[in-house]
Amino acid sequence: MAPTLETPRLVLRPLTLEDAEPIQQIFPQWEIVKYLNAVVPWPYPRDGALAYIRDRALPAMARGEEWHWTLRRKEEPGRIIGAIGLIRGEREHRGFWLVPEWRCEGLMTEAVFAVNDYWFEVLGFPVLRAPKAVANAASRRISEKTGMRLIGTEERNLVSGRQLSEVWEITAEEWRARKAEFGV
Ligand SMILES: CC(C)(COP(=O)(O)OP(=O)(O)OC[C@H]1O[C@@H](n2cnc3c(N)ncnc32)[C@H](O)[C@@H]1OP(=O)(O)O)[C@@H](O)C(=O)NCCC(=O)NCCS
């Protein structure tokens, strides 16, 4: 199972069933879901967070196929403000979201540094790939800031419909060469 991770301003706690209710309170917002994979149901069901955590995320974590964390500010660790996850597979290795009121302060960039390091240095994967909608400027900017390369474009089914997306990539070697610059 995933360990608790820390960044300068955040604590990343492994996802648990107890997180379902607070996540249900904050996650179903168009500003959060619009660029997420269309596997996210929309409109979001009343038991959406519980069903996702209980039936998909926790079993995948137990199988060693996925690693999910809630994001909390160290100043207020009892309150979830977002989530980030890693997924074993070919194409979509990482996903994240943050409530709108805490955006543009570099918090998700911090979380990405922490989970990228976990992906490469603890899990030992050779490459991390993440697709993002071309329209999702904030997410693409995080890719740029964390040393990823654009390797292609493709159409993907998102909650907001079929959209042109970019696929970003970073290898373990590239991560190791640059992570000192990122303060990891
Ligand atoms: C993507 C997301 C997690 C970013 O979180 P965040 O904590 O605000 O990200 P950071 O502050 O670490 O970095 C965002 C960067 O994008 C920039 N940015 C934000 N909105 C932007 C916009 N509309 N146009 C251009 N740049 C933008 C910020 O200025 C920042 O760059 P900077 O540090 O160079 O100034 C958040 O917007 C979110 O939850 N979106 C909805 C879910 C989602 O789309 N997830 C990703 C799916 S691929």
C-alpha cells in the first residue's frame, strides 16, 4: 500500500474509505471534472466517491496496480483539498485534481514532485506518461515545469466530450538528471 508522503506545504495521505464522504462534498464540480477521463460519471452520482474508492481504487491499490493519495495542507490536515494517483499501465500513469480555491499556488506541482519521485525511485518504473487536453493549460504547465516532454497528440474521451489531447512523458533518467533542480 502507498505510504504517507510530504511536500513543503502538503501531506499526501493514502486514500481510504473514510475519504469518500469529504471527497463527495468537493469533487463534483465542473471546474474539477471537465478535463478528466470520461470514465468519471457525470452528472456525478450521490454515491460516486464511495463507489469509486470502494470498488475501483482500493482494490487496485491492494493489487499493487494503483497508488492514490488525498492532498491536505499541513496547516489544515483534517481537510481534503484534492487528490493525486499513479496507475500502472501503458499510457495514463498519473491523474490529479485540486479544488478551485487552492489553485495557482504551486500546490499540485509540489504533489507531482513527490509522486513522480515515488514512481521512479520506489516503484522503479522506467517512464511516466500523462495525457492532457490541449485546452487544459494549467495541467500542461505542470508538465512543462516538472521536466516532461510532449511526445504526441491524440483524441480522447473526456467528461466534457471528445477533445484533442497531448501526451507528455518523462523517463527515469530524465527525472534523476533534473530532480535536484526541483528540490526533491
Ligand atoms: C490542473 C490543476 C491540478 C492545477 O493545480 P494547481 O495547484 O493550480 O497547479 P500549480 O499551481 O502547481 O501549477 C499550475 C500552473 O499553470 C498555470 N496556469 C493556471 N491556469 C492557467 C491558464 N488558464 N492558462 C495558463 N496557465 C495557467 C499557473 O500559473 C501555474 O504555472 P506557474 O507556476 O508557471 O505560474 C487544477 O487546475 C485542477 O484540479 N484542474 C482540474 C482537474 C484536472 O484538469 N486535472 C488534470 C487532468 S490532466
